[in-house]
Amino acid sequence: MSQPTPLQENFGMAANVQQFDPVARANELARDLPRRWSGSYQPFGPGSAAAVTLQLASVTALGQMVDVRGEMTLGSTTIPVQGNLNAQSDQLDLLLLGDYSASDLQFGGEFLGLQGFNLSGWMAPRLTNPGGQLVLNPVGDGASAPAIRGLW
């Protein structure tokens, strides 16, 4: 005879375990993630807003992480980028592999997105820089951003 779970005792229903496979989602993201993004970067402090395009040249699933590499064009300057997207939490860390001082995007900082590529904040390498906001949207026929997973 099996013991009832506390959920069954108190509420009369069986406990269900949510089935989520972050490795399978990483593979799906690597396959379906749009390769072209467009938007804008707005610094929080002094500096001018810049039009942004992101072209992903390589998207590879590595366990539950998705490795992304490509180029970001801010205004008229193109900078190589490299980052990681966590398939479980949708957290994005995107590093600029160069310096774009026109909008205070100094070497050593990163874009941190808690909703994938859609909305990111610039985390500056120095406390004297207040950061900024990067808003990107997928470009192309039928391109749409991956759905953000809910926490519950």
C-alpha cells in the first residue's frame, strides 16, 4: 500500500511533476532562433541613442546553454559579439568583443537580458557609467522571438 502524498491528503489531488527538458529546449532554440535582429540602444546617461542590428552567424546548443556569435552594428560601427543564452532561465549574456565609446559601451561590459534577446540592459565595467537599454526585435518573414518561459 502506497503512502498518500501531502497534496492528496490536504486537497484530494495527486502531485504532478512538471516535465521540462532544458537541453531539448536549447536544441530547439539553436534551430529556431532568428538570426537577424533590429532595434535601438538608449544610454541612461549622457550619450546618444543608436540604431542597432544584430546578425547571428553561429548558434550552437551546448547542454542547456545556447552559444551565440555574430556581429552587432551600432550606428555605423560593427563590433563582433559572443554570448550565452540559458534555455532554462532565458537569461542572455552578450559580450561586445570591441569598444564602442560613442555610446559609452566600453570594453569589459556586457548586455544582460532576462528575457532573451528582446530587452537587455548594458552592465558597464565601471561604476561611473549608468548603463543603458537595448531593445531588439527579430527581422524577416515570419520571424518571431522565442516564447519566454514562465517561472510557474
